[in-house]
Amino acid sequence: MPMHAPPKPAAILPVDTRAALDAAIEQVNTLVLGKRREVRLAFTALLAGGHLLVEDLPGLGKTTLARALAATLGLEFQRMQFTADLLPSDILGVSVYDQNDRSFRFHPGPVFTQLLLADEINRAPPRTQSALLEAMAEQQVSVDGVSHRLPAPFFVIATQNPVDLSGTFPLPDSQMDRFLLRLSMGYPDAEAERAMLAGRDRRLMINETMPRLGADDVLALQRAVDGVHASDALLDYVQRLLVESRRHAGVRVGLSPRAGLALLRGARAHALLLGRAHALPDDVQALFASVAAHRLVADAEGDRRDALAASILGAVAVD
């Protein structure tokens, strides 16, 4: 008898929960037009308990996506604009001496929220960027030697300008690894762009948005992801992708075991979003570039990580 029995398949979500989740996804799609894949990936990152990095030029809907998610899911929301003069204490909070109590009192910063938009994160210097590392990994922050728990759920959406724009500081690999998924919004198609031009201001629409889910619902969905079944064959497939990434031509540093866990967790969340109680190779393939590309280190400067991720995926067959 094996030491670890395989997990039981997850029960199908209750009808009302399934309907509310579908309605939430559709509502975000009405606010962020023409970006169904990107919206699905954002929900995947949230349900998987990870964080999302959105890299693109200014004005392509990164902030709209974050605000639409927060409003639709009924989550506490804070937006933090990262700038070159931002300090870690501006994000985490600070202990202030209270003369009446003759003790230090902690004043929490904007990181104490459920959905944090770290806007243009790479405009801040590395010291300030790293202030989010503990929060993203442990859902807590430490100030003056005291740990403070963050609200649950805790979801970071960080936006990043392309690194060739002036005034940017590239995120270190350790910071990139904390993001479960990375995506780019891209320009909208002609139909979606015309609808935006002819329609109402998206900010006003978001302000009028009624929540379709709440924080407790999000936590329940995250727990449901734990029960989505991943077969031994799927685990083998994920492991072959990891091994291939470490020996693939053009790759200097391949994917770590933590990247494999992120890929598997994301595949489970993706399956749940599509109404399945078991993850398939299709789920892994749908997420692989978004999970892997920002974690790869290329041999030559300027090599496109997205192209390397696609090449690795194409080199590994599904048994």
C-alpha cells in the first residue's frame, strides 16, 4: 500500500457557488473588454492563492483589471503607486511612540488589505520592492521585530512597465518568483476598443459595480482548489517540463521545484474555473508560459523568455 494515497476528486461546486463564480467572471469581462483569457488567468492566480504580475505599456487596462476584480469580489482594495522615493515603511506601516501609553503603537500601511495593486512596481528601487517579499510569501509583515498577519484572502496584483522605459528598476529573480503568473494585457481588438470609445467611463462603471462574491466565498474557492485531483500521469508531465527547462538550449537557469508546485497549483485552479474536479494536461499547457517565462534565465541577454517557454512546452510530449 502506498504511503500517500492520491487525493480524492473534488466535489462539484454547489450550484449557487458555481453560478456566482461564473457571474463574477462575466462581470469582470464586461468591465475589461476583449480580454477573456487575461481575466481567466487573473481568477486562476487568485483561486490558486498566488499573486499576479501584469507587464505592459501604460494605459492598456492593468489598473482597470485590478479594480474590476476587487469590486466584483467584494474585497478590500488599496492602490499603491510605486515611485523612486517610496520607502518600505510607506508600504508596510510604522511603529509610532504613544506618549499616553508610553509604548510604541503600530500603524499599518496599505499592504494591510485583501487586494493590493502595486502600481508600476519597477519604478521603485530594489529595497522598496523587496518590502513585499515577506507579505507575498508568508501573508505577514515584520516591523521592529514584530510579525503582523495580513487579511485573508491576500492578493497582490503588481503592474510593471517594460524595463526599457526610463526610470525603471528591473525586479530581481527572487521577487519575480513570488508571482504565480505573469501576463501582458496588450492592445484591445478593434471591436473591444470601439465599444470602450462608445461606452461609459470604466471607472464610473466599476464604482457602480455590485459584488458577486465575497471574501469568504473566495477563501472557500481556494480551499476547493486543494481537492482538485491531479493524476500521477499529470505529475509526471509537470516533472518532465521542469527537467526539460533545466537542459533546454538557450536556458541558463531552469525552473525550480517551487515553480513546479506553482504550475500544478495553477492547473488545479484553472480546472476548477472550467468546472472540472480534475486537472488535465490542457490546464498545464494553458498556464505554462505565464508561470514559467518570468522564472527562466536565458543564456544570452535579449533572448525572449516567452519564446523559450513555448519551446520547452513543445519539446515535451504528453504521454
